[in-house]
Amino acid sequence: MPYTLTYSQRALRDLKALPHHDRERILLALEGIATEPLTFIHKLEGSPLFSFRVGNFRILLDVHRQSLVILVIGIGHRKNIYHRV
């Protein structure tokens, strides 16, 4: 059963700031992991959040397994995104 993707306001703002081709690639990748996300994401140390890699970008996720929801918290370049957690 696929998970439902939801986006925080911050994630939507982050997506809007990206170039069109990067935005499309990230959205396609997120749709692709919705069926089985736990095989593609990595748990962040010392945090309840997960990270998903798409090229040089990292996507911070909060996965709710009981309700089958993936909340996209933020999207950014790999060198900057972890400072915002």
C-alpha cells in the first residue's frame, strides 16, 4: 500500500527556489519511493527524521508508519540541509 506524500510550507518554499529540472527530478524521486520508502531512506542520528538522497540534494522526511504518511520537511543541497535540522 503506497504512502501519501505531504509537504511542509518550508519544503514547498525550498522546491520553488530550485531550478525546474532539479525540482522535477526530486518530485519524481519522491513519487517513486512512496510505495516502499524504508528501503530508500536513511535514519538521521539523534533525530526522528530520515534523509533521502537525490543527486547532490537531500530531502528531510518524517515517516508515519501507522498512517502511511511521508511528510517532506525540507529540501536542500547536501552541504547546507543538515544545519537546518
